Amino acid sequence: MEKYTTMSYQQKFPLQSVILAAGKGKRFPGEKPKVLQKVAGKTLVKHVINLAHALGVVKNVVIIGHLGEQVQQELQPEKNLSF
């Protein structure tokens, strides 16, 4: 069995994430999707993406649903995202 150091394991198997961003947000005011509501000056989905980046995630797959076009537009400048 091959022994991995943390660095060699991360190089061989880069960390990826799946972010579920498809909620309607019916209890939030306005017409924005839940993940585009702002908390502490950033959208909820941005908080999740920033945390994933801090944990070493190299690729995020974002699952979108309700008003997904707005979510894509908001996240367009982000790198390493796919929808």
C-alpha cells in the first residue's frame, strides 16, 4: 500500500466541493434566491465559497435551481466554479 504525505495526497486527489444553492428562500423578504441574501455584507453562497477556499478546495460545483440565472450572474467572476 502506497503511503501518502498530506501534500502528495492533495496533489494526487485535489479537494472538490458540491454547493447546494437551489433554495427559494420563501421566508426571506424580496424576490432574491435564498443564497443571494446578504449576511455581514456578503451573500450566503459567497460565505460558503470563501470557507471552501480556506479549506483548500480547488474546484466547486454549484447546484442551482430557483432563479439559477441570478446565482450564476452573481458568481460569474469567481474562479474554479462550475454549475
